[in-house]
Amino acid sequence: MPLSHPRRSALSEQVIAELRNQITSGEWPVGSRIPTEPELVEQLGVARNTVREAVRALAHNGLLDIRQGSGTYVAATSELAGVMHRRFAEADPRHIAELRSTLESSAARLAAVRRTEKDLRQLDALLARREQAWRSGDAETFVTADATLHLAVVAASHNDVLTAMYADLGEVLREWLRADVGAELTPQSYMDHTRLVEAIRAGDADAAAKEAASYPFLCRPDPDRFSSPSGG
């Protein structure tokens, strides 16, 4: 992806735009380490200082996380997602659960009314992928598969604002789920999501909303940590 060489300020903006595109397109997923500085210099055909300036700019915006001695990692898929991650990384888990419950139940209710056949095929495929991820025993693979299914449910609401907001909160929610699941998958941390998908398929808005609302609280079964306001 060599770049043209206009004046320096425009070139720096080009590099920032190219790196941002690698992130937003999914070429560099959240959590992945990006190429090293020398590799980026070679790929982009620009000076080291220009690459360094672009990486620092994206780190300042929250898209990248520079870890001394380890490398630079993708922290978020957009500037707003980066802000969300920094703002809520240390939030009370109870409040994150309540936010998830509110957003996901509303989205599931809408999805039951608005879902298309394409949405249902996508949900079926992602539900199967989630089950496969669970059987693999890899916690991070399961977290990714679970988060992807929940985002697809929100997307099936066909409310673009709700979907964008939920996506921007994605890494905060994934970190929350990672903490619940832990390093190893255990029977206690498994929840079947089949009823949610089937309620959406059946057009049962109340059942879909109820299922989605309960999951964030069931993730944390220890009553000393917290419980749902409704006791579920």
C-alpha cells in the first residue's frame, strides 16, 4: 500500500487514514498487534517519523494501545469506541450489566418485529459458531463468538443509531465478558442462547426482550457480586 508523497502534513494525514482503514475494515482486529514500525515504513514507503507520528495520533484517539517492550495493539475500531473504552474500562460491573440489559432487551424486542430472513440466517450461523467456540474450550474464541452474536441481534433491530452505539461499546462489553468467563470455560459460565434466537424467529417481542434482558445478570451468578434488580 505505497502512498504518494505530497507535502508532509498531507502525507501524515494519509498515513493516519491508511492505518485507520486497516482497523475499521477488520484487517487489524481489536486486540491484535499491528506491524512493527520498520514494517510499516517499508509497506507505506514513508519516513519512520511519519509512521511514528501517525501511530501516536491514533493512540491518542484511543484506536491503538502502545505497550513498551511488547508492541502496538488495536484497542478500538473507532475514535468513539476508544473514548468509550477509556471512559468505562473501570466502571462498576453492575452498571455495565444494567446497560447491557437495557440496550440488548430493547434491540431484541425490535429484532423480533423487524428481522428479515437474512437476519435469521445470520443469527443461526452465529449461534452455531458460538456453540462450536464453546466446544473448542478456548475462552477468547468464545468471547468473540458470543459478542458477535449479540451484535447481530442488535443489528437485526434495524435501528442504525442503536447498532452503532452498541458497536462502539463493544470492547468494553467484551472485557466485561472476559472477566466473567475467566481464562478457562466452565459449565457454570455457559448459557444457551437458542431461546433468544427462536423468540426473534417467532416474532415474540416480549419473549425476546425478556431473554436478552436476563443474560447480563445471569453471567454473574454469585449473589455477593450482584443480582438483577428483578432477582433474576
